[in-house]
Amino acid sequence: MELPERAASVMPKMKTKSSAKKRFRVRPGGTVKRGQAFKRHILTKKTTKNKRQLRGATSVHETNINSVRAMMPFA
């Protein structure tokens, strides 16, 4: 069975990387929010001040924004 000519020339769908959609959120201003690193395990040797400063979320650095946007084309 042959495909119609139109179906053969259709571009494939763009897909969002599943790992990126789990790790990043785009804020209304356009910045990208990410979770804080180094707060998962081996916390006994980290100081209280260090653990306190690792709380909450932070933004993706502007040098990495284009990489994140390429992984999330619809965000």
C-alpha cells in the first residue's frame, strides 16, 4: 500500500524532552526555574548554613537558557 504524496512530505512532530519537563518550569517573565543541586544526600558533612542556603528554587543561568529552550520547544 502506497502512502499519499502529502503524507510523505509532512515534517515530524517536535517533542519535548521528558527529562527537561520534569526539571524545569518557565516563569511568566520568561526566566526558567530549576531545583537546587547538592541537597539530596551526604548532608551530615555539610554545614547548617550551607544547607539553609540551598533551600528553595533558583533560576537557570542565562548562558544555559538556550539549551533548556531547545529541549522544551513549547514552553
